[in-house]
Amino acid sequence: LPFKNSTPFLVSLTIRGPFKPDNQYLLTPWRNKPKWYGGFFVDSLVHGAAMMRSVLGQEATRVSALTSDEAEYIPSVDTMSATIQWGSKLQGAMSVTYACQYAKYELHVTGDKGDLFLKRRTDGPGYVLSINGGAEEETFGFAGIENEFVGWREALIQRGGEADRNTPTEALRDLAFVEACLESGKAKGAWTSVPIAK
């Protein structure tokens, strides 16, 4: 974690990603008529899962989630709240919806010697990272998907070199996390283990 010598014990992730009826990404055929359960969660929440895994340095072990379909123009589920456990000491909550009007993206990690708060800026693209209640603060620009494609291309050229920040195994772990949340939602919040891809 960016705050030194702190062991995280509580995590909160809030995502509000408005997909309104005229959203260009909603209108793509594979999103508008998905052939899989989970809709946007399958291709969008994997990024949140990767971010939590990278920041925490741990894999989620089990989840309990509730899901619903709030916007009739969004196929499949569009809203989720989940309780997450990483190992025996780290726990957290996540709430995500795409059936909203305004964007919000916040990650809060509380550790035994400090906390980290990351939020998406509302006055332009980018993020603000605050450490220990604002004792340290840094603003980052929004890199966007273009840099992901550049990194992927570089990794292909190097055949798995250091340019790839998310290996195929890590990507499968992120997808397994999302699928465990969706399965738990189908089971009305039953605790569901997150399989670890190897």
C-alpha cells in the first residue's frame, strides 16, 4: 500500500457508472444483447477487481452479493452490493450500479497505521489519491483504454515482458471474482468462494 508499514483491514469500493439509454457503449450489439449472464459486470467490474487486487496485494477468497436489474434499458443485472473477504483479517464492501445519473468512483482502504482514499475527479478527468486523511495528496490524469492497448501491444512484442501489468492469469482471477459475485447474487447473497486461477 502507498502508506508505509500499514496492514489493511477494511475496504470500501463505490462505483456509480451511468449508462444512459443513448450511451455509445450501451448501444454496441454485444453489450445490448449479451449472450452471458451479468451484462456490464462481466466486462466493466473486472477493472475494479484488478484495481483492488493490485492495491491490496491479496486475492478475494469469498463474497456475498445481492444483485438487481433497475434500468429496463440495460440488459441483465445492473446493480450490486457485496461483502468481500480476503483471507482472515481483511474484509470490505462494494456497491456498484450502472443504472444511475451521475458518476462516482471511490476506494477507501483503512489500515492499522493509516488510510488511503482514491476518488475520481468531478471537475475533469483523473483521480485524487489522499493518504492519511489528506496528509499526502496527489492528482493523477486519466490514462484511458488507449494506454492499455499500448501496454498490451508492447507485451506482445516482448512476448510477456514487464510491459504487461496484468497477466492472463491475473485477468482470469479478476473475472472469477466478478463471476463469484454474480453467482452469489443469483443465490440471494449466499457466501460464494472465489476460485483462484493458476
